[in-house]
Amino acid sequence: MTNQRKVGDQLENTVSTLLEMKGTRGSGAVRDDSDLIDNYSLCECKVKNTQTGITMPRGHIDKLKSQSIKWHREWIYVTELQEGDTYAILPIDWFAEIYNEWKELKST
């Protein structure tokens, strides 16, 4: 296993634990269902160990949108940068739903 694959597997394991999602066979290559999945969402994890800024190639967006429709789930794109910082990218409408529910919970 290459060092790059190990780093990618570590990111998938961390995200899987944090979001309580399960890994997919072949990191999504077998069933076209992304790296991680649960009943509500699917998640693609990418390590960008040569980058210091967040980027998401158009091809990744298109692939996640397609998988989202195919599996009837929301999508999340998680990227780890060179410094080890990790970020999630998700559609704004879904983020707004989550954020507004969180605010409501905090106010009660």
C-alpha cells in the first residue's frame, strides 16, 4: 500500500468515525457510491497534501451530484490539506437546514 493510499484510508477512517458512516467496497468503485455512506448521505474523501487551499474539481461535484440522485442521499466532500486541516463541503441548502436546526436546538 502506498503512503498516499494510507493517508487516504486514515482520512476515510476518521470521517467514518466522526460521522458514523460505513466504508464502501473499493472506496465506491464497485457500486459507484462514494467512499462512505449511511442512510442519509454519501461522502467522498480526498487528501490534498500538496495544497494549502480548498479546491473541489468540477468533475468531483458532477460525480457526487450523480451519486446523490442515484442513491437518494445528500452529499459531502471532505478534504484534508497539506497542514492537516480538514474541511467539509456540502450544498448550501442542506447546510442551511442543518445550521438552522442546530441554532434552534441551542436556543432551547
